[in-house]
Amino acid sequence: MNNLLEIKHLQKQFPQKNNKLFRKKEYFTALDDVNLEIKKGEILGLVGESGSGKSTLGRMIMGLTSSSSGSIKYNGEEISQLTDKEKIPYYLKMQMIFQDSTSSLNPRKTIGEQITAPMLRLGVVSSKQEAEKESIELLKKVGLKSEHIYRYPHEFSGGQRQRIGIARALALKPEFLVLDEPTSALDVSIQAQILNLLLDIQEEFNLTYLFIGHNLSVIKFFCHRVAVLYKGKIVEIAKSDELYSKPFHPISNMLLKSVLKLERQEESSNLEETLESTDMHTGCSFSGKCNYASAKCYESHPQTTIQYYSGIERSYACYHPLNQETKELEVVFP
Ligand SMILES: Nc1ncnc2c1ncn2[C@@H]1O[C@H](COP(=O)(O)OP(=O)(O)O)[C@@H](O)[C@H]1O
Ligand SMILES: [Mg+2]
């Protein structure tokens, strides 16, 4: 399978408020040396606690947030440094679906107008009639009715608005979707319906997904492979079932056990502490919380190791990986 997306050494630093005393600009590292590949037709999961950098990575792939350094290649083409004009062809190929579609829908315009406008603007269809016909087809595809094109966003439930968001993304006939926690804002009973819809669409249009989430049971059911992000670093990548049954990284293990439950509020009040632990501390950023940490975990961050475990590739950045009880490990490169 070919790679649709290749991310190498991607870095994102957000400027912090100026430190008035020293007049020195300070930066917060939201993503640190991210390396990731997404194959054509693959559903890659991206998990991590809140604030780990998942949305930032999704937005950088979509060209909504600039990168500080590193490379993002789409179908072999570098896309991380494009001008607004150069980005236009990628609007057709790449779309993003957010946690809550309400914010991306205009409350004053009908659903029909909102689905047809980008189709006409970007030349996906040649006439208004064609755009309308297509938008009705799309609404039916996502489980809505043709008469819904005349309605306004507030007339729909959260689940229906998410379906509208999906229809609107599909209108431009994309190849790749970033799904940023697409069901987190929905009732549990509706979540499965939307996930099933996304799976059907992926299969029908042979789409490639980056699926951002924090619920690992959803990830296991939905994704082919999973990347685990912690404080801006990818700490493990594995096939979903492998990660689920044999996590190598203590962070993956903890996420699986839902031990890591950082509340958003708590996190923002601890921002200075987070800054210090990611930027000043040279070792593994998890060492202070990890039951397995040794002296070297505090001294340097472990390199990503790729190993074959019973013929299956495992990739992780940890000095003390779990679940390696058998001796079948073959180190490919340290
Ligand atoms: N525009 C921004 N300016 C400054 N800091 C930001 C900005 N966007 C995100 N961040 C910070 O980057 C970190 C990662 O955020 P985000 O990617 O939203 O995490 P996640 O989606 O995993 O919850 C957080 O600490 C957040 O505060
Ligand atoms: Mg997010």
C-alpha cells in the first residue's frame, strides 16, 4: 500500500505571552519531532489525553495551522509551506470534520446553500441545478431527507448536524478526511450510528482517514493502526488489535486503563508546569508519572525503536517497554 501522507520531523511551537521582565519571547512546544505515515485507504487513529497536540497535528495537515519545521507530504508533494493560492487544489482532496459541526455551519443559511456553495465556488459542478441534485443525493447518503436542503442548522439535532457536516465534506469529493473527535459531542446512542456511517463512506469512496479520539474502545473498532501522542511526541504506533492486546508503551497501557484523566481545567491551570516538563526537562516527558522509570528515563528521551514481534511491526519510544516476555524480538534499527 502506498503512503498518502508522510510526516517527517514535524515541529510546532506556539509563541507565549512576552515575558515583560526579560523581554524574551517564550515558546510552547505543542508538537515535537512527529514522524507518521498514513497509507492510502487506511484509517489511522490518533489518541492521547487532552492537550497532547492531536488537533494541532490535524490542523497542520489541513494547512490551517502553520508548521515551525519539518515536512508534510501528500501523495509525494510537500504541502507544509504552501501559499493560500497553492492550497486550493488540496481543499478538494482533504477535508476536516470537527467535534461539533454547529460552529462550522452558518445559522442564517439553509443546508442546501451551505452544501452547494463550495461545490460551485471550487468548480466541482458546472451549474446550480447540478449542485442541488448532488446535494440531495449526499443528504440521502448520510441518512437525511431531500427536503432538508431547505432547512436551517438550528432545526437539526447534534447527530443530524454531524451528518450535514459529513455531507458537506463529501461534496468536494475528497480522498482524505481528518476526523477530529467526530462523535465526542454526541449521545452514546448516536455515536455508533455516526461511526457506522463514516465506515460505510470510507469503504464506498475508498477514503483515507486520520481519526482523532480518546476513547480507545472506539479506536479499536474503527481504526487499522493507532498512533499514541503524549505531550506532542508520538510514543507508540501499532495495529489497533496489537496495541489493545499488547501495549508496549506504559502511556498506551495507562490510556487503555483510562488512568490518565486530565481535566481540561486542571490542565490549563497547570500550563507552566507542563511547559517546564516538556521544554526544560531532557528525559522522557512521562518519566515523572511512570512506574517503570529508571535513571536514564530522566536523562534522555528514548529514540523510536522499530521491532518485529512475531512478524508484526511495533514502533515505540520507551526504555522499558511492556509485554516483551517472549524472546522473538528482532531489532531492526534502534
Ligand atoms: N493557537 C494556539 N496558541 C497557543 N497554544 C495553542 C494553540 N493551539 C493549541 N495550543 C496548545 O497546544 C497544546 C495542544 O493543543 P491541542 O492540539 O488542541 O490538543 P488536543 O487536541 O490533543 O487536546 C495545548 O497545550 C494547547 O493549549
Ligand atoms: Mg483536540
